[in-house]
Amino acid sequence: MCNLSDLVEEKGIRRGREELLTEMIEKKLKRGKFIHMIADELEEDESVIRGMVEKIQKNFDSERERK
């Protein structure tokens, strides 16, 4: 049986993992790497990387519009 603190901890771990993966993807994109290369290097499915790249792009576009 899970309690609230276990759920909060699990959510924090998932969020931290996603943030780290996002940072690594951004660095690799800046180096000119393609999605399939990034997926291979990070040992993730291409669909996961593609979804995160789309999210990164949306965030970038939103920040650029605010300026």
C-alpha cells in the first residue's frame, strides 16, 4: 500500500528525470544531432524524444513571443 509521501517522492523522481532528459536533449540539438541519433545515444524510444523535442520547441516559441 502506498502512502502520500511515496507518491510525492515518485512524482519528484519522474519530474527530475524528465528535466535531466530535457537538458540532455537540448544540448544534443544545439550540437546539430537528429532525433534518431539522440534516441540511440540516450537509449530512449524515438517517440519519447520526438515528444520532448516538440515540448522544447513550444517552450522556446512561447519565450520568444514574450520578448
